[in-house]
Amino acid sequence: MLASKITVPLPKLKNRNVIKPLLCGAGPCDVWPSVSEALSKPTLSPICDEYYNVIDDIRNGLKYLFQTKCELVLAMSGSGHSGMEATITNLVGPNETMLIAARGIWDERALDIAQRYNINVIPIRVPLKVTFSLERIETELKKWKPTALFITHGDSSTGTVQRLEGLGELCHKYGTLLIVDTVVSLGGVPFLMDEWGVDAAYASTQKVLSGPAGISPVAFSERAEQKINNRKHQPPFYFDIKLLAQQWNCYGNTRVYHHTLSAPLLWALRQCIHEICQRTLPMRWKAHADVVAHFHKRLQENGFKLLIPKPEDRLATVTTVVLPEGYDYIKFVKYMREYYNIMILAGLGPTEGKALRIGLMGVNATTQVADTVADAMAGTLTALTKSSL
Ligand code: PMP
């Protein structure tokens, strides 16, 4: 008996009871109740009709969310970073050039990823609190004529939204593909992939879609498809969109097995899409805009300042907030969790020690949640008097 060979003892797993917090950081966000239910639907084999029907539903729904008529639309197994890595490595090969319009931490991640694949990266930066002008980007596109430009639409580290209208056209003028991170914007802020000439976009379920992390929608334009079909380099096997397109049946009746996708996550993503489609995109965009306007008003009445000066640069889904002089950001976040069971986040990357990051998105984009968070923040400000700092 090999039982006598067991030398590592059985682990003792404690009961881990969690009192669910209200998730109002920059992500993850709370999930729709119907998405929690969808997570317990039957596990499906990746080679059965029921599974094929679910992935067909997801592809159709994602075309609506991204607003694209292109066929190369699917979801990566992995969190938002997998979409980032997949879009970059499928479109830009070693020794090709990628321009990165960097204004937050996610662009720095893209830079790190690209360097690992020997892509020549050219970062351009703007000061904290502002976004890029198209003129600035055009100057750089003209100078470098890169294979791709990487840019983040909604940036959850600075709380800014980048204007994208006209950028696709500019990129194409210089033979450049446009890659856009929509992780914290898709579904909450207008995004029109085809209209704006975006060539690759990726998102994540844990933000505005109000689902669990772990599956990342991606979409590629026809221009991007041509690059994929003619490229000389091999992207990582797990992220190879050519192979995944066959599994996701993007071009007809292929349905080739590539890897075993998580059935609970597929069911969950399908349900997230359903929740948004029931309400429609314009209504979701309006809901986020209205709720954040109300939230900003409440914050300013209570002595908080918004980090981003220009209203048109402020991201509707994630707000960056400056505390009055002398307050500690980490203590503030801790107090909100301990006394109100509300999870907000401190600054990250360029906003570390400079701002709070508060997300009112997806299922939490309601006036009621905005008021709950604003009241708790006012209470925290009073409780953490300067004398106790
Ligand atoms: N991009 C943006 C804008 C994000 O906010 C995040 C996550 N906070 C990511 C990318 C990475 O996504 P994930 O953590 O799901 O991998």
C-alpha cells in the first residue's frame, strides 16, 4: 500500500465565512444576481451542441457590445490581461514596432508584455490628469509608422477616458493597427469599434459587465484579420487567435477543439451580455453617466475634490477622488471596509498616494449605491479627524 508513503499531512481547511462587501473599487464589481445563478448551470463538454449554442450566443452578444460586424469575435480564457496579451501578440511580431500612448498602469503592462515578445516599444506619455490629443498621437505615428498603436479607452488607474473618435482613421493613414483596452469602459461608456476604426479591442467580465473575472472578450477588425493571416510570427499557442477562431466557429462550421473553456464562465458571460442587451447599450451608457454625475455632486458637497480637472476627461465608471490635505488614503480605504463594509481602492501606479478610486459600474451603477458610498465617505472623513492621523 502506498498509503504508508504519504508524508505530507492532510491540510486543515478553516471555515472561511465572508460577509459580502459592496464592491465599489475599480474592480472587481458585484455580479448580477442572475449571473450568480448562471454560474451553477450544468458543465458542458467543449464538443457538444449545447456548448456550441452558448458560444454562438456569446459571439452575437459581443458583436453588439463592441458594435462590430466583424466575425473575429470571441472570449479568451483568462482575466483582462489575457485579452491584452492576445491582442498584442497576435498583431505585432518580434522586431516590429508598437507605439504605446501611456497614461496609466495598464499601458505600462502592455509595454512589459510587448518587451517580453521582443517587440520594439515606443512609449509616449502625458502628465497625470490629462488624456492624449489626436495631434500629439499623429506626430508620433508619422515619425515611427508603427505596426500598432496601443491605447487604453477607460483608464482605471487615473480615472480618465480617452477620446477615440478619429483615431482609427489616423492610424490607418500611417499603416498602423489600433489596439484598444476597453476593460473598464465596455458597456458603461460609448464605444463603437467599427465606427471608430478600432482594429482590436479587449474587455473583462469583472468590471462593467458585472460578472466573475476569468474570461476576456476580444474582437478584431478585418484589417487585423488580414495581418493575422499574413503574419510571419507565431503567437503563444494558448493565445493564437487563428486556432481559437476555429474553436469559436468564427468562420463557419469548424468547431475544432483547442482547449477546455470553463463552462461556468461561459454561462456567466452569456448572462452578463443578456443583462446589458435587455437594457440596451444607450440606456446603460446613460445610466452610468447619470449616476456618476449625481455621485460627483454629492462628493463635492461633502468636501472632496475630483482628481481630473476637465469633465470631458473623467471616466464615468471609475472616479478618482482627492482627500483634503493631511488624510491618509490607505487608512481611508481601510475605514470604509471596516465600518461600512464598502470596498473602494487607493490610487495605483501614477495615482498612488494621490487619490481614491471608486467604481460605480454594472449592477452598482445606481443612485442608491452612489448615495450609500457618498454617505459612507462623508462619515469616514468626519471619523478620521486630522488629529487622529
Ligand atoms: N485594463 C484595465 C483598464 C483594467 O482596469 C484592468 C484591471 N483592473 C486590466 C486591464 C487588467 O484586467 P484583469 O485584472 O482582469 O486581468
